[in-house]
Amino acid sequence: MEFNFDYSSVADIVKEAVRREILLSELILKQQAEQLECSCEVLFEKMKERYQVMKESVRLGSDPDLRSVSGLTGGDSYKVMQRHQSGHSLVGSLFSGAMYRALAVSELNAAMGKIVATPTAGSCGILPASVITMQEEYELSEEKCVMSLFTAAGVGMVIAGKAGVSGAQGGCQAECGSASAMAAAAIVELAGGTAEMAADAVAIVLKNVLGLVCDPVAGLVEIPCIKRNASGTATAFMAAELALSGVRSAIPADEVIVAMKNVGDQMSSSLKETAEGGLATTPTGKNLFQQVFGTEMKDDETVCSVCTGCGS
């Protein structure tokens, strides 16, 4: 079976899925199985294993006593989960459920727990939170949820090839932004949307995060990274809802991805994971650096080497 795409374009993948009258996930599963010279069943089982790791990372990350190695973060996912379970959430069950799961996975990463980098460790909470929440809220089968991860993977491969997913290369727009775009495509498929709608959701997400900088306090993937996972998950659901409503992106996904790369290329190195700008250089940010490392942060110091989960 020949496939007329190579992950260089979202439009090409969508066109191929429409031509074959199959879901994006089915197309990507078959193409990847052929490329990797294995059966679809074997590849599906491998992805299913990763989905189980995602679920376990939510469970472990929701522990109220969980703390990161630095001691800066942990326990917030439990707080949001408690409010979610109380039924008093301001934003409803779906949003609050997605937010606490995103925080849980990201907090577990900061505590050196086992996660699935989707596409990076720093953005690891967005895709799991989105898919698991869809399964819980709409009682979806595990098979559908695992399949949606192939759709997300296809989008991720295009972004990685056209722009990159590293915070050190393109800022947080390339890291949490890419994860959010991947999640939006998965959500659209799980909600019964078309391949074209998934592409629009990808474009809408990335348009809304263009220019998002990577400014980790103390060079650690904790502040503001963990909360950006919650934000990225909310953005994914927003974009999916717009696309499912028939809202189109005025700029096609592929063009938005290229724009994201161009923005990243123009971004100052001080705002790309070096902790030389943004929140990392605020008075409190510098105090937290001293709290963690026992020494004052120098004005020209780059601390990317102590990062615990970047995409570089």
C-alpha cells in the first residue's frame, strides 16, 4: 500500500485521509506500520502501552504529598482535583478535569516520575490530559483514545519537521504550543470531527500561542511550565470547539507552523530556555534560584544545563 505523504505538510495528510475516506489516526497508523515494517496490531499495542503510562502519571501526579526535587512545585494538581470532584468548579467538569490532569502529569515530571514526552517532557501534561478527559467525560472506548494518539503523533511529526518542538530552539510556543496543537487534533477526532476540522484546530491553537517565550525560573521545567500545561490543555479544547462548530482558520495550518518557526528564529536567545529573561529574571525568580542552588544568580548566567525536561 503506497502513501502519498511524508509528514512535510498537514494539508497532504488531510488530503490523503479524505481521499481514502478514513480517519487521520487510521491513515497514520497504517503508514507508520508500513514504514517501521511491523503490523498495525503491534504498533497499536505499543501506543496502548504509552496510554497506560499516561493514565498512571495522572494518578501518581495527583498525590497531595508529591513534590519536585527542587521543592518548588507539587501538590497543586491535587487542589484542582479536589475542586473538580466537589462539583463547584467555575469552568465545569470537562475543563477542571483536564486542568488537574495536565498539572498532575507535569508535576510528576518535575518530581522525576515516569511520563510520556508528548512531544517533550516540558509539555508532557497536555495531550494525556486532553485524551483522558475526553474518555472520562464521554465514556469513550480505550481503542478510540489510543487511536487518537496517532492523529496527534502525525501532527507532531509535521510540526517537528517544519518548525521544531524544542523550547531552546523556538521558545515555549514550539513546546507547549505544539503539544496543544497535537491535543486539539486528537480531541476533534474523538468528538467525531473531520480531518479538515482537525487541521483548523491545529492552526487555531498555534495562532494563539505565537511568541510564547521559554523562561524557566532557575532553569527548571517547573515555573511557569507546569501551569502552562494547564493553559495549553484549555487552548486545545477551545480550538477543537471552534473547529467542531465549523469555524475555519483564515491561515492554513502549514502556514501557521512556518510562521511559528519564523517567530522562534527571531526570538532573543534570552527567551529560549536559557533563563536569562522573562520570569526567570524577576526578583522573585532570582530568589528562587538562590533557594534551590544556594547561590545568587548572576545577571549573565545561563542555567539551561540544569533543566529537567526540555525538548532540546
